[in-house]
Amino acid sequence: MAEKQLAWAGSSYKDLTDDDTFPMEARKVAGQQLRKIQRGDEPDDWKPFEEIGAGTKEIRIKLPDGAFRVMYVAKFPEAVYVLHCFKKKTQRTSQQDKDLAKQRYKLVIQERSKP
């Protein structure tokens, strides 16, 4: 199976590479997990997040610096779409984070449907 490309929605790449959002260790783990997904494997710690959109999943990263999340969709043959990367600040995922991921999911679907 060919390795899928990563496609970054909105500011997801910038967020992942921002030291204030994702410290180096969190970026390293996120990169390793995204590489697994690109190869067609499951990440080590994830959960489905269907309320964002069909096929959406969330990588869960737990470190001494906090809890970090990467929402993505890998169901399409051409790419793994990274929708949102963020540091969790509460037990539950905030409505703002969910809304942003939903908005980006819709944009991915729109872009894919263009001829």
C-alpha cells in the first residue's frame, strides 16, 4: 500500500509546529502517529470523533506537559487530512475546537467535490 500524503486544513500545520501550542515532545509523538496513519496503520491512542464528520478520528497524546489532540480524516484514498491540532485545557473537548474541526471537515469535502 502506498503511503498517503498529509493535507493540512486551515492552520493545523502552523498549530502543530507552534512551540506555544505543541512542545517538541508532543510534536514528535504527533509526527510518529501521523506517519503510522499515512502507512495505513492505526495510531497508538485514538478514538473516533464522528460528530465532526464521517470518518473523523482523534489522536490522543498524554505527556507531563498536558494533553494534546490531532483530529484527522484518513478515509479518502488520496490523503490523510489533518483538521485540527490543539492542547486540551479541560476534561472535555471544547465546543470551539469541535466547531473549528467541523468547519474544516466541510471545507475538505467541498474541495474534494470540485472537478
